[in-house]
Amino acid sequence: MTPVNMRGGKLTVHKLFATASMNFTHFATTDRMLAPGETQELLHRLMFSQAALQLSTNQSVWDLLIPIYLGKREDRFDPAKLTALLIQVKNSCNPNPCLVLKKDYESLFRLDNPIVTILVDLGSASQASYQPNHSLAMCSPSSSEAPVIPLTIASRANA
């Protein structure tokens, strides 16, 4: 993955998400794994029903899926402007890297829209103190595709 310069480069989180919106009132659940070719329709249905999705316990990589619409609210709705906020929640004794392979994305999502992945790493249950990780890295699987934005929300203080 090639890093993109957020300060001097053409792409910034602000530019990518200037017109973006999320609109969900509840989490739905599923026991089905995400399937290639069905994700865009799923994002459309979730956005229409104002829902986010708790993914199947068998789903590899992610635990939660929240649809994001990149279009302007006043314009006609365009399903091609849907993307996702993907969240992985971990509660283990060892720190977890936020490593998602390009194949994990390209088999399920449109890569012409930016995708946000968040790793919430809570550490062990006995660990009482958490320390935010202030790193935000923007990566692009290739120069012709939209960026994937991995972001670690919290990590163990003594990791």
C-alpha cells in the first residue's frame, strides 16, 4: 500500500468526506457472512432502513458495518456513492495490528469510493487504563483506487 500525503497531497479526509453522511438509528444483526457481489445492495438497504449492521460471528476481519453516503443530501440519491465504515473490536491480552489485505476489500466493496476501517483494541479485561493512538494513516491499494483509511481508536496503555 502506498501512503498518501494528507497535508501536501491532493486527497485529505476532509475532501473525501466533505459531503458524506451516516444516518442510522439502530444496529441490525446477521448470521450470514458478507458475500462478493452483494455488498453494494446491502449498503443500499441499510441506508434506506437507517440501520448499521453487526456482522456474523464467523465474518473474518470486521465486526460492524456502517453505511456512508458520499453524495450531497439535496441531490438525487445515487447508490454508487455508498461506501462503508468497517469496525473491528478486539479485547485480547496482546495488541492487534490493523492489517486488512487488499483482497479483503476488493472482493466485497467498490474500490472507487473511500473505505474507512477502525480497529478498537481494548486490551485485556484486567487492564484498567487505555491510551488513545493518535495515528491516522491514509493508504491507497493502488494509485487508481480510492483510499482505505485505517484508524486505531484505542490501544492498551502498556502495549
